[in-house]
Amino acid sequence: MAGNKERIEALERLIVKYQASYYNGEAEISDAEFDLLWDELKTLAPKNPVLAKVGADTSDGFPKTKHLIPMGSQEKAANPGEFTIWAEKMLVNRDFGGFIVQYKLDGASLELQYEKGRLTKAVTRGDGTIGDEITANARRMKGVAASLKTAFSGGVRGEVIMTHEVWQKKYQDKANCRNAANGLMRRKDGTGSEDLTLITYDVSAAGNDGFFKNEAEKIAWLKEQGFTATECKEFSDAASIIAYREEVSVKRETLPFDIDGLVVKDKTTDPADLRRARPERQIAFKFELETAFSILREVEWSESGATYTPIGVIDPVRLAGTTVQRANLNNPDMIRAMGLKIGSAVSVVKRGEIIPKIEGLAPEGALPPEPLAEINFPSVCGSCNTPLRDEGTRLLCPNADCPKRLHHRLEKWVSVLDIRELGDKLLRQLFASGRIKNISDLYTLTAEEAAGLERMGEQSAAKVIRHIRTKRELPLQVFIAGLDLEGVGEHIMERAVSAGYNTLENLKTAAPEDLAKIWGIGSITAETIVQGVAALSEEITKILDAGIISITPPPRDEDQPLRGLSFCFTGELRTMKRSAAEEKVKALGASAKSSVGKDLSYLVTNDTESGSAKNTKARNLGIPIIDEDAFIALVEKSAKGGTGTPQGELF
């Protein structure tokens, strides 16, 4: 968990930094690379406040002006599955009017403000509420109307883009068209603004929410006034939009400007929703971060502990700014499901992984056909010659005494306990010598034995032994995570501990079917925990009998007034980060969940009236929805020894 916390903090810093460079000048990294950071943070901390922030502080040198149309951030769908979930929510709305689909232009947002038909100000996105006024520069851009055909007062929103043709002729020193457009539109002297074009996609009448009946009417009005408006189509179902996305994805390279996906909106205009920081009735349905086609030349099998993971070796391709020659294949079932062979043309994407992933076969005709050959799966363990077991989702060595497996467990234990002086090289020496085979062997190692190893003096050896023998009291979840059971980490064990399996004795007597009932623990993981603890029972006893490592006793019931309750946090909290709120409830015996289910006790949100999916599901299940103030009151009263059901106290 400490590693996750550090990574989340690093991602926060990077995203804020790169957002600033994106909105206030030239982006330092590509969209694909930024999306990798964004998606990783969303995976680790889905409700992190950074994900709700829009833009950055406005740059110095221009007057600051408030927007007429809030420039909030859009929810994002990166694949058809995520998009379908959103679309299904729209389809059940009583006032749903169909889908409007527009190109998601890859440029810089700009709002034009009009009074009685005359342009008064042009404002950049800035922080989503206030931006830089660059009116003089905007007047020189193509597509910006100085006056309208009607005495309209309100805002017109569009995207400032540079065409590929202009970029190729004049600005190839810039990384891409968007970077060039961002830089030119902010020049103090306005030079180069004539090379930019504004394409519009939204409009709002000042003080009159009913001026436009729906989103299609807005586009028609923009065209009537002489603006260039983005491509716009209407659909009635999600499947047609998914197919249209594929069609556009294929032809995007032939467009005169860059797009990076589609914007899908409910055709019915909802002014209140548009004023949200993150509107719920529209979504950015992005293209894959980047897809490349290549030929699978070989499959290598990466060995980690007991598991053999297939890695595809492909012809080199450029992907997200790097040259890629290796891509993850995950497991044997994936190879079989895709019908992969050596010589297959494959689609490769790069998401949050360091190693890109082969997602499937490339479209027919994407690459010239190659001779095909079957992929050979390893049949025996390279370390102990034991026949490997193919379970479909993993290929593994079943030998509990496999040297590779034992060494990996030692590495995991040292990592979890953070025994810094016991580095990889020293651990390998000890393992190769036969002196250290199991975790318990670490606690019988002497300084004299360590001093006899290569490049180890007496002082260094004494320091290593001192760190190994530093007494540690570990929570049960940390202790079990250090045993390197397949797929069983600290987070999984926290769920078991919160469900009452908070002592080693309780865990040893647990039945797999009981553990499998715990939220977030499936039958396979439950079997792994039960069988793993049983198989390592003797080793666990030796570790504890050494008197150096002990397991923290479970907290008393009186110290866990919220035991048995569960909380889910959604949206941004004012007084603390979500992770801090989760730690508060865990310290009082409750569990923190990332989704709403029938066993949830409370949904905590500062937007209790929202029609979000979590709020709607909680209402349908009769789960109390409380705001941050009520949550803090509940926690503080519980921490002070308050009695009675919190729900009864609050509602």
C-alpha cells in the first residue's frame, strides 16, 4: 500500500504539471503518454481530486475573464465496454432525446462572447471558470465572426486548430498541430494567429436556458450564423455509435485536422447538467490511446515465481512515442482465444503497462500475410523439471519446492518488510549457497556466515544481520502478503481481516467457501489463501518461533465501533482526501469499498442529489446517502465511544 501511495502522489504531481503545460503553452508530452498517466491514477485512485480538476492556472500577460459557458471536464470512455455502461444510463432517462455525436477536436478550447451580435471577448479555457482574454488574436483567426446575423448575446464555444497542411508548410519545428496552435494563440503580438482556425461545437444564450431546445438545434444555429461547426450525427443506440467510432478511426488520418475521439451527448439540452464541473449527459468516447499493427515473430515466457507469462516479440513499431518490440500476451487462454500463431498480424496498444499489450488480430489486409506456425508452450519448469500445469488463466510450476518459487518468496518477504540492507545480489548469494532456502532461514543466519560471502566484510555483515533481526510487529494482512501466495496481496487480505478473519488461527480454520463470500475475494483466491496458509503452516510457525517477527493482535471490539459497517466514497471531499477518509473508517473497524452493492452501509458524497450511477444504485437498494459533514459527525461520535446505530442517529 505504501508503494501505491507513493505512486499516486507522483502521478498527481505529473498530471498537474503536464496539464499546466498543455493549457498554458506547449504540451511537454503526447496525448497518449498523458492518458497513460491519467488512466493509471484513475485505476489506483478513481476519485482522486486531481481527476476532477480542469485545466490549469491561466498564464500571465493577458487579462482574466470569466466564462459564460463553464468549460468543465468530460467523463471519458476508452473502450466500447465503458461507453456502453454510460449509454445504458442515458437510455433509461425519461427525457432522453437520442444521441448527438461530434468529432472530439484535438486543439485548444476557446469561448467567444457576444453582446447584441458583436464579438466583445475571446477567452481561453484556463482553469475551467476563468481564462485569458485573447480577443485581438482571435479576431485574426479563420472562423471567428466579428459580428453575427442576429442580435444574439451569449457564448460560442469552439476549438482552435491548426490544419495538417499549415503545420507541414510552416510549423514542423513544433511537435504537433495542437502544440503549434497553443503557442500561436498566446503570442502577445498575435503573429501567426491567421494560421489558426476555429471550429465551433456549442453555444449558450445569456440568461435564457430555453433559447435552444436541443443540441442539434445549436449546431444548426451555428452554421446559420456563418460558423464552421464540427461534424455532427444523430444515433439512437450505443452499438451504432461504436460502429461509427470504428469508421471514423479508420479515416481520421485523411481529415485535414486532428481528432482524438468522439463527443457523445444526450440530444436533449440540460443547462443544469452543462454547468456541472463534470457533466453527466455527455462523454468523450476516445479512440484507443494508440494502436499499431505488427507481426508476431516469437513468444517468450517470462518467469516470475511459479508463473510463466507469455510475452510477444513483434516487428518494431512506433507506439506512444517509443519503439516497441515486445508486448504482453497475459496468459495461455488469451493466446487461444485470439487464435494467435507465429506470423500473425496483430493489434498492439499501450495502456498503463510498461510493456504494451497485444489486444487481438489486426484487421484483415492491415499487413501483408506471413507464413504461420504454432506457438510452443513450455511443458516443464526450467528450474526443477516439474511438468507445468496449464490452468488457462495461468501456466505455472506446481512444485512447492521449486527453487525459482522459493527464491521469489524470499524476494517478496524482503520487499514487504523493507529489509533494505539485504539487497538482491546478497540474497542471491545466500540462496545459491544453499544457506537460505526459506524465509525462516533468514532468522538463523549469523554475522560470521554473512561475512564469509563475496565482498562482505565484518561490519557490513553485522549491519545486514542487525536489519534482518530488527523486531517487527506486522498486521496479519502484511504478514500473509509477504508469504507470496499467488495473487494474494495486502489489499485482498485487508478484506479478509475486515470480515473477521483477523487472527492466524481464524485464517487457518477458514473454509474456502466462506472466504469466497467476502466482497472482492473470489473462489480461486479463497482457495489460494486456504491452501497456501495450510501448506506453509510449518514455515509460519518457524518464522514466529524465532521471536523476531510477531503478528499484531486484533483490535478489541470497543476499539472498533464501526465494525461490520462499510463505506463507499464518491466525488471530491472538502476536508480530506478520499484515501484519508478510508483510513479513518478502517481504523474504527469498518471497510472501505469502491463500488455500491447491497451489503454497503453508507454512500458518502457531497452531491447527494446527483443522478450519478452510484447515487441511483444506492437509492434503489435503500442505502443511506450521506454528505461529508454527516460522515465526519458519525466518525467523531464513534471515535469518542458513541453508542447506538449511526444510521439511527443521523437520519
